[in-house]
Amino acid sequence: MSMKTFLTGTTRFSRHNSNKGNPYYPRGVNEAGGMDQFVRGTVSRNMFLILDRFHKLPTEQCVKDLDVATRDWLIESIIYDSKVQRAAAEGREITDSFADNSEEYMNDVYNAKGQAKLVADGDDIEDLANQIRNSTDGDDVNWDAQIDAQIDAALEEKQASDARTQEQIEENIAEATRRTQERINDFDDEFDEL
């Protein structure tokens, strides 16, 4: 390894002349800003987490064969496990949350013209509310008021967002109309000159 001596002491070659990068590193590392920046990147941290957890080196074939979905699955699993362990150490229990990401739900809720239908046919809303209250052990007596306030805030935010969107659409139409009129006038002026 080549060494350079400066007033501040001896520096490894990899740190010298960093604007050109280190010729021994892959081009992608140099493009990322050098090894220091590359190591701090999300992908690099995630890969190191996988390598560390399974005691593997990046040159091993099983690591090279990992596809993106498998890597993401491993990372999410490791992160979830660490959350469970942290919660257990603090005496808490992680409760899973579930979401309905189906297109039908998205269309019913987010694209509803009026009031969205949040409870499926056959479900009793009072029974659902009681189940939720029972799961919280009645810790919060203002639960209904808090939920109502959150719903009202979300509705107000949605209405404000819709109003801003409509306003932007109207501004875009006005701007497009103005530009079109200017081009028509310019064309008429050019045509008159002929």
C-alpha cells in the first residue's frame, strides 16, 4: 500500500486525492463519494446487517445469489425481530397491526364520493368498538372523543387537500388557456405579416 506523508502525519493512499477516488475500489464506491460515504449508505448498512447476522463474507456465493426480494425480506425480518426483543426487554408486547391494502378497499375508502363505508357488511360497529375498548382495558375514558377528533381532523385535512388540488387544477387550466391564447395571437401576428 502506498503511503503519503503530510504535515499532519502519514495518510493511507485510499484517503489521498479523494476527488479521483481509489483505483483499487469498484467505480460505484468512488461514485458514491468514497468508502466512508458508501459504508454509511442504506444498502451497505443492510448488507452488513445480513452478513453479520449469518456470519458470511460478501464474496461467498450464497450472498451473491441473494435477489432483492430476499434481501428485503431478511432485512425486514431482522428489524422486526429487534423490535420484538427491545419490547420484551422493556416489558412490553408488540401487537401486530393489519391493513387491508386491496384495491377494493382503496377504491371504497379513498375514492368515495360521499361517506366511505369503513365497516364490512354483517359487522356490528358497536361490537367492534367494544372489542377495541376491551383490548385497551378501559385505560382511556376519553377514547371515543379522541377517535372522533382524529376522524374529524383527517376529514378536514382531506377536504383541504381536495380544495388545494382543485385550486391547482384551475390554475393549471388558466395558465394553459393563457399560453394557448398567446400562441394564437403570435400566430395571427405572423400570419398578418405575410
